[in-house]
Amino acid sequence: MSGSNTIFTRQHDVDLCRLAANGERRAFGELVRRHGSGVRQLIRRMGAQASEADDVAQDAFLAAFERITEFRGEGTFAGWVKRIAARQYLRRLQRDKRLAAYAQDAVGDESHGGSAEADGRIDLDEGLKTLSPTERLCVSMCYGAGLSHAEAADALNLPLGTVKSHVKRGLEKLRTRLAPPDGVALDGRRENG
Amino acid sequence: MAEFDFERRLERLFSEAPDFADAQAFAERIERRLDRGWTARRWLIGAAGLAGGLIGASQLMLFNVFQRVESAEQSARALSLGLARATPSSDMLSVLSGGYGAWIAGGLAVVAMGFAVSRVIEEI
């Protein structure tokens, strides 16, 4: 890391956003360093391949830089970028007509369901693989990108009730997949953290 | 486990993403793209300003602005000799009210437009 970047590592996200809004690209680079992995991981969790997730995340960060003045610091920067990235990924799916295919696959799709490995360690990524593509999208958008059900329905162009059903089914599968058989702390970390 | 607790736990799990090994390279790639975009934008702004300036300057040259300036100087000299005799303002007005004045105004408008376009592009 260069010396000029070192001064940014101690700054808060909101301060870095303010600097980025003034055209300081190194400050924005620090934000990418902090939150890039989270955004890339979210897109992968939504179902994208690694390279596609990186492309989407990259485009999302570039879009975020262009719109950085819109970020008022009301939520977290990470959450804001994740919402941008999630919507960009959905647009890509819609453009490639993959979203419609997902919706069709989702009808009566129970083939993805798997049994819990129950090794006492939560593996969200493995858990998400047990969901149908649409359930995965809905759950990731609502719990990963922080969208409300209504926002997710709007972004997915699906009825609100359908999204709620997908989320409910997805949560049920995840609960089954993630819950340890003996009811101990799911992730091996503190229970109420 | 209550539904609410599970949902909070799920949100926390989503937010806990380990840093990828290439996180630094990913950030540098984005910085490079931002730099490239910025450089391109500066070239575009410069080119727009230059084009506007050239057009404006050519308009001024074409319509013999220097000659007009000389006549304005002469008017100013005449003014220093005596207000009763010299009427530089009316000379200037007569120059500007003719066809030349319109062309000069047009040239200046083009220059102003060049600056305005540059500014808009910068804002975008």
C-alpha cells in the first residue's frame, strides 16, 4: 500500500465518502479495499459465478463512485453498495433472460434440498446451495443486500406475495440446513453477538 | 429459535464475508478504471474547451476585431481631446449596431458556450 493510501486506512467510511465525493479516488479505493470482498461475496451468494460476481461488483463500485454524493451516511456504505450491486446483478439476469428461466425452474423445485451436514459450523454458502435460484435471490436480496420484500419484488419484477413465499421457503430450508441437531450455538461464536 | 433471531443471525452471516486473497488487486483494478475515466474526462473537457476557444477566436479574427479595437482606441483618444467634439460611445454603438457587432457577439457566445459545455461535462 502506498504512503498516500495509508492516511485513508484510519478514516471512517463516511469521511472517505466525503473525500471521494470531492474527487479523491484513492479514498474511494480504500472503501473498495474494505468492502470489495463483501460485495463480491454477496453476488456469489446470489448465484453468480466468481468471475461474473467480480464484474458486477466492479461495475457496482464504479456506479457508486459516480453517485457518491447520493450517499448521505444514513446507512452503512457497505449496505448501500450492496444494494447497488444486487440490483445490477438482477439487471444482468434480466438482460440475459436468466431471471425468467429461474422463475420457471422454481415452480415445484425441491430438488436442491439437501440434508444438514450438521458439523456444528454454519456454512451459509453451502446452505444457500440448497435453495432454488429464485429463493436464493430473494433471501440474498432481503438478508444480504438489506432490501425490503417490496423492494425485492420491485427489483425482481415479481408479485410481493411471490417474493414473500420464496423468502419463507428459503428461510425454512436454511433453518433446516443450518440448525445444528443439538441446538447449540449455530456458528460456534457467541450466541447473542 | 425464534424467527426473528434466526433472521438477525442470517443477516449477520451475510455481513460476515472473509477478505478475498485478491482484495487488494481488486481495489487497484477499480482505482485504475477510475483513473482512466478521469483522464478521458479531462481530455474531453480540454478538447471541448479548445474547440470552443478556437471557434470563438476564429470568429473574432474573421470579423476584424483588431481593427475595431483600433477604432475604439481612436475614439478614446478623441474623448480625451474633448467631449464636445468626440463621441466615442456613439462610434462604438454604430460599430456594434452594424453587422460586425452581431458577429462579435456570436463569437463571444460560442466561447461562452464552449465554457458552459466544458462545465456540464465536468459535472456529469
